[in-house]
Amino acid sequence: MKPGDRELFIEQVREHHAGLRGFVRSLGVDPLWVDDVAQEAFIVAYNRLDEFDHSRDFGAWLRGIARNLVINERRKEARRKRIISDNLTEVLIASSSASDEEDDEMGDFALVRLNALKECVKGLPEKSLRLLKSRYEDDNSAQDIAEEFSMNPPAVRKALERLRTALRECMEEKMQMVTAT
Amino acid sequence: MKSESTGSELLQRLLHGEAAAADVVALVSRAETDPGFARVIAGELAFSSMLGEAVRSGAPVVDAGAHFESNLRSAALPMDDLLARVREGSATGYECDQVVKHLWDSPAAAAQLRRDLAMEEFFHEALLDSKSESAFVRSLETRMWAETRRDHFVDDFAKRLERELTSAVEEVEDGKVVPFAGGWGYTFVKMGAVAAVLALGSFFGVQTMLDHKTAKPTLASVVKTSAGVTWSGEAVPGEDGSIRSGLYRLATGVVSMRMSTGSELTVEGPAIFEVGDDASTFVHEGIALARLSSTDPGISLRSKGLSVAEPARLIGIDARSEGATEAIVFNGDGGICLTEGGKCRELSEFEAVKADHLRERLVDVPYNPKAFANAWALLSGVENNLGSVRIEMPGAAISSGQGLEGEVQVYVENESFRPASDLEVDQVVAGEFSVAEANPGQQLQAKGELRSYLLQLWPTEAGEGDEVETSLTFDHPVVGVIFSSDRLVSSDSSVGSTISDASPGFNSNRGMDSGNDEILLSQDRRTLNLRFKGGGAQAGQVRVLVALN
């Protein structure tokens, strides 16, 4: 490991953790194990820093490591798997391997996007925020949320879908402003 | 070539619990097209269910009928709902397979699902504290520490953070916008708050202002405190250090309590803990370290989401995070259970487990005792009065290659043991400074329970350095001191030392017996003063045995 490599690595953890976690989840990893797999990818990368070609994109290299980790999950015995379905992961991996590059929530600008999203969440009306928190903070299913908010499950799904769309648009707007400045 | 299974074969596999996801898919599609066959399946499954209930008593049974019916219901769901379930993470294997069939035909849909899943992850990261950048980095740091122990990653990270915090403050002062993601800002604010509370006064200053009016029985007593202890909230220890039942809020500092059962509980603030009428303890927030007395049948210790089912000799609870509580065994064997659901995990020495509150799961995590350093410094039973002293955490490897110039490392090499035979120790006269050198030694009788400490002293500069002077006070009387190399070697196995050094020649002169060093044991046998010059560049070792009862 060359002097300065560790500094580079620490920088890269902060830069890429958000995108890498999105990428890992996008391959069908169980939400409970996303951080675990992403951390494993960072540790593998750290141990192999000597092999990293500095002319390459570090984010793409990390994603390659993570992709291999997820592929290996399919070979594990059922109770130790960190993916929700072998078949689903297979089709999602096939979809991801077309390109080294990833856009949006999985790519190299994911951290900026995440910060923009946090800003958007802050601006939500109270009821929308409660709905969103019930889903993502308390991890309630649409069924549970429906009972909590006296709604029916399809209405909850639709409301969440609308919220997601609105937040995505808000995030994109903020991203455009960042790019413009 | 493998022939296609008949409906009857598929049904048999289902009834015997051997059906793969593909078999279930095939069975569902046959049932949809053949109502007669569907009735046969329903009848067989109902009968299986009855059989299950007849042969099992009490325990819940995996209901194949319900499972099949659930799959039938899933088969009727629109694709959007199935995709929503996959995004939620609640899709069954059968539902995933339905989605997979859809995705194979539509690469664009697969790409869209990947974006949606990533977005779901983003929402979690944006809204959940346990998914914040700081939580992720802290957890990664723990794993790094465990997996690259001798590397400098953690130190680098700490220095880096310190620099970034400092620069963040400077930038704020300059009126600039600081794009500072994650929870570090919160940490900084918290540090400021701690400093403010510290300024309020010491533990004793605060407690004399507060009147402990309750007449409840004393269940524990404060036996030791660090500097800067402050309490908030209504319940505070009595003037005599007595702890009664109630909810205690320790704002800052570390407090060690002896429970009425004989066990010790050390808590580091900010912490909230509750003492029950039966002397049970519930740690709501903060760091706690419990040492079980050998005469205590069992300490009742719980925290958010977990309970200590079988207390180990020394066990730690880290309840600082909202999303999870960690338990770590430092000595002995223990058992940890989830409060809800009754799932348990046996833990051996230097193993740790995390109770994830959200998912109600116990997850194995790497052993990382760093969070307990302050609590351990108080509970280790040794207090530093002079010199540069480092109290090493349990599990730290004892080696002659780790110390700093002029430093004294203190290892608790055995928490508690009863020697099988008499031990030969060096002659030390209490109350007199004497040169540590060859001596006839004396026998320490094999009776009672002992604790063994190993002190490792590092010279300042080889050959010409100043002496290292240190003074350590132990919370139990010192009954034996071993500083000569041969007695150190011969007592290693008797005290159960895990010394790992194998460097050539180390054993023959590892002691503090070069004739240049001095030792003084105080009259009350609690304080040991050492003046160490050493005979070279390597460390000198001293073993200290204290009597626990």
C-alpha cells in the first residue's frame, strides 16, 4: 500500500457509501443486509488497494467488487444468504452488468443526491412526513400503515408512490440547481 | 432427459415439504386450470394440517395449506403490487418468481426495478438514524478494527474526523455554508453539550444540593466515580452513595456501583438506567459494564430489545444507538436473548451480538471493546496516580512490541482465579522502597480468589534515558508481586496468563530485575510505586496479584 492510499480510501468511503448501498440494494440484497454487504465490499477494496488501477473510476471498481459478492451469495446455503431470491438477483445482475457506469442513486454522485433528498424531505407537509416515516423509519408494510392511518392498503401504496415521485422530482430540481451553479 | 413432473408428484413433494419454488409455481398453474385437481390439493393440505395438529402439541406448525393459499392469492395480484412487495422487501419466494418472469421479458422493467430499489435504499438512508452516514462509518470502523487489527485505519479515521470537525467549525465562523453530511455535526453539538454539563460541577457538589427523600431500601451503592460526574433527573444517589429503585440519568462521567447481590455495575454517561425493586437493572441508554460476583447467583440485566439470560463473568451493554443494542462478553460465557420473540444466542469470551430493534433480530458483530474503554478504566480495579499509564482492554494481546516510550501498560491477565498450588512471588516489604533484584522469594499460599495484573513498563530511551516513575492504586490488597524473570515465566501458567510474546531471549530477561529499578508497596498494600530504568530497550514486566476476598 502506497503512502496516501489510506487517505484516499477514507475519502472514498465518504464519497461512495451512499451510492454503493443503493447499488447493492438494486441487486436484490435483503434490505437488512445491505449495509453488511456494502461494508464487506469496502473491506475487500481496502485489502486490495494495491491492485487498484488509479486510472480507473474508484466507484466502478467498488461496484465490481460488490457485484461479485452478491453473485457469490447465490452459492451459499439458504439460511446464510443475504439476498431475497436467487432468481431475482440473477435477473437484476444481468440488468446491471451491461455497463461499468451507473446513474442516479447508484452512481458516483449519489452522495450529493442523497443530501438533496434530505433537504426535500424536510420540506414535506406533516402528514406526508408521518406517512413516509411510518414506511421507512418504522419499516411498516402498506397493510400496517393502512391501519395506522385509517386508509386501505392500495391507497397507502398510491400515496407513497406519489410521495416518492414528488421527492424524486424535488431531488432532480435541486441537482439541476447544483449543476447550474 | 428429465421428464416433467406429474401433478401427483408435485403434490407429494409439497406434502413432504420438499417442493422447490418452481414446483409450487407449476402446482399453482395446474390448480388454476384444473378445478378438480385444486380440490384434491385443498383436501390433502387440510388433512395434513389436521395431522400436524394431532401429532404436535403447543408448538406452532408450518401450515402448508396456508402457504399454498397465500401463493394462490399472490398469483392473483397485479404485477404492480408484486413489484411494490419486492421494493418493500416483503415479497415471498413465489412472488419474487412471478416478478422474475415479468422481468426476463422486459429488460427495461428490470432496469426500472433496480432504480426503484436503489431509491428505496435512499429513503431509508435519508430518514433512518441507523442508516446515517455516521452509523455506517462507525459500523465499518468496527469491522475494520476487527479485521485489520494492526493496521492504522481506525487511527487515521479518527485523526481525519478531528481535522474535519475543526475545519467545519472554522468555516461556520467564517459564515460559509458547510455541506456536512451525516451525524458528525450532531456529535460535535453533543460534545459541546457535554462540556456545558461538565461545567455545572462535580458529582458530590450536585448530589448535596439534591435531597433524596425516598425511604425505599438501598439496592446498590456507588463505590467509585470518575472525575466530572453529574446527574440529571429526579433520582440521584444518596449522600452516602446509596442507590434505591428508580430511574437514574447520569449526564457525564463514569460511576461504578456494587449491587446488593455483590455484583458490580459500571455506567458511563450520558446514560439512563433503571434499578428495579428487586435490584434488577435496565439500561435504557448509554454504556454499561457488569461484573458478576462469584457469590451472586445471577444479575438481572436488561436493555432495549435484549436481556442477559445467562450472565457472563464480565459483560458489556452498548445502548447508545436508537436502532440497536450491542452486548459483548469480556470474560466467561453468557447468553443473550431478544426481549420479544425469545430468540437467544450463547456467547463465549470476546464475542459480541447486536439486537436490531427494528427487525427484532440478533446479529453477530465483531468484538470491538473500544466503546467500553472509560468504563473499563474504572472497573479494572486499578487507578493511575502518576506517569503515562494505559489500561488495556480485555482481549488485548500481551506482547513486547506494542508500547510507547516511557509508557506503562496494565493488563488484567486473569479476572479471577483460585491457584491450584502455592505461588512463588518476590520478596517485597510493605512500606519500604527497595531495589528490585534477585531475592530468595516467598510462598503465596493457594487460598482464596485472586486477580492477576501484568504491568509492562517501557524505558524512555535505551541506555541513557530517564527513569519511568509510576504509581498505581489497586482496589483490592496486593498479596504478591513478581518482578524477577524466572518467577514470571514459572507463574505464567499458574495465573492463566495469555502472554503471546515469543521474541528470542525475551523470557530470560523480561522482568524488572536488572538491579537499576526500585519498587515500593504502600503500608496498606494498595499502592505500588515503581521506578524503572531497565537494562536495555525492551520492556520490563511486573505481575501483581490482588486478593478478591
